[in-house]
Amino acid sequence: FYLFVTCWLLIISINVIDTNIVNNTVKVIIISCLVAGFVYLSEILITGDSKSNFLYKALALCGTASYSVFVWHQGVFAWYRYIVNGGELSVTECAGLLLVVVVVSVASFLLLEKPLLKYKTKNAKRIIVACTFAVVLLVGSYSFYIYSIAGVIRDVPELGFKKGEGKVGMNIAYCDRIYKMDKDFTSTNKKKVLVIGDSFGRDMANVLLESQYADSIEVSYIYFINLNEEKRDKYIPRIEYADIIFVRGMMLDRMAEPFKSAIKQNEHVYGIGNKRYGRCNGNVYGKRNSAEYFSLRQPIGQKDLDQYEVEKKYWGDKYIDFIAPLVDENNTMPVFSDDKRFISSDCVHLTKDGAIYYAKIFDLGKVLGFE
């Protein structure tokens, strides 16, 4: 039993502390199996005088408090990240927040849930149902309204948002517009630029299109997942026809051999770098009335720094470095461009202003062969 519990706690700790060991799917499977096994083993152990068994009582208490914990944990963690810490939470912070969740959940159960359960009369039930319906209707209606305007309840100049003009999906729409460029080259007098990658690749395409060379190039885009054997006839000609190719990070090594060989035959192949702007732009926005608002910076997570170093070493002088031009000695990145605009709306993808900003920073004339 103790060996089982020790293994259970060990794997839970590994999943919480080191996210590089297993992916999310494996985590969910492991934790689900371990919890199910733990509950089953507990059922065996509580045979006999189960009502006086400590383990039985502990499990019963966990089950009773589970709803309160479920309701409160997201709010506590979300507000802490929004108001206090927009970066990666330390183990100490997580432990402290869990303690707060436990205290708030117990208080909620004892002061709210438990008293309500005592009211068994017919009228009391009607009142509870009516109040519940009213709250759900009001909160649901208001939430739907906020959703329909994409949360834009006031003008946000630093994001280029105006009240009344918000649309669902508008933040990512600028990045995803590049999907429409998944087509063959047609121009005969422009430089043919092929971008291969995920959303970071689409960001790179936007930087190219916001640059002073936009009218002198034709950009074609390929989402890297499509590069398998079945797509050979569709994409190989486009790869061979391109003058310049940009490939996201380490994706080149994960492609099927026909595509990898075709890309490497091109002398002008560049790697698209990693970029991050913290973990919670809400935390930054919460400081919008402070004097240092537009000079705020966010730390780069260690995982992203490690990935950055690997990619930079792999590509050498053909690495499109999104970090080096802006990072400081403390490994932090600016949140805003020189003209006080958000570089990224979600800490990962570029806004239009962010793409324009990088188009000015990068020496694209040299990369594209115009200098």
C-alpha cells in the first residue's frame, strides 16, 4: 500500500514540476489510472468497521469537498496570475494557492452549501430553484454578450481595439489569414518566398508582408503537418520553384525525406525562431494605469530559452532570431513596441503592429537578396 502511494505521489510530482518528461495525453492517462487504482485499493482497505476507518473518512471528506474545490480553484489561480504573477508559478506559489483554495472551499462548504442543504421544505426548494435560475439567466446573458463582442468593453488603443467593433476570433484572425496563401506560385517577376511552419511560421509570413519588400515578393505558405508522402506531388514542385524558404524551428528534421531533400537543395533556407512574451498579458493589462505600463517586460520561460538555444545552434547564421534584438541581460522581452502597441496579444503570436515592428528590426533586405 505504502509503495503504491509513494509511486502515485512521485508521478504526480513529476507531472506538476517537470512538464518536459511526458506530454499532456500521457499525464492524463497516468494520473487517471493511478487515482482509479488508489480508490480501488482504498475500498479494499476500508472493509470491516468502515465508519471508524480513518482512510474511509478521509476519502469521504475529499468527495464532500470536491465540488467546492472544483468551483474555487480556477478563480484563485486565474486571479493570482492576472493581478500578481503573469509568469510561471513557482512550486511555493502553487503550494500557497492550493492552501488558499482549501481554506476558501471549506468556508464555502460550511457557510453556504451545508446551510442550504438543511432547507428541506417545499417553499425553500422553490426559492433555491428560482434564485438559481435567475442567477444563471443573468450571468449567462451577460457572459454571452461579453463573448459576442470578444470582451472589448472599452477602447484599447495599444491593441487597436475600439468598443463596439470586437469580433470573436479577431485576435488570431491576423495570424491565420496566411492559411489562404497555401497555393502555388503564379508571379514571374517577383521573388518567390515559401514559408513552412505552424503559427510562428504564419507570423513570419506576416512580417514579410508588412515589410517594405512586400510588393517585390510572392509569399506561399505550407503548414508543416501536411508534409508527408501523400502530399509529394502537390508540394515538391512548389518547394523546388521557391527562391527562398523559411522553415519553423526544428521541423526540417521531422519531415519525410523527399521534402527534406528538396528543401536542402535550396541555398537560401532560413530557420524561423521561437518567441514568447511572458505567460499572461492580462497581468500586463491590469497595470495599464501605472506610470511604467509601456515599459513593462516579461521573462522568457526556461523551457523557451532552452528551445531557443537549440534552434540557434542548429541554424547558425541562417536563424531568424526574434529574441536577440529585444532581450535584455535578465532574459526579459518588451511587451510593447516603440510606438506603444502590444507586440503580441496572447504572449505568443504577433499582432499586426508586432509584425510591422519586426519588419523594421530585421535586415530583410539582406535575407531576401535585395541588398
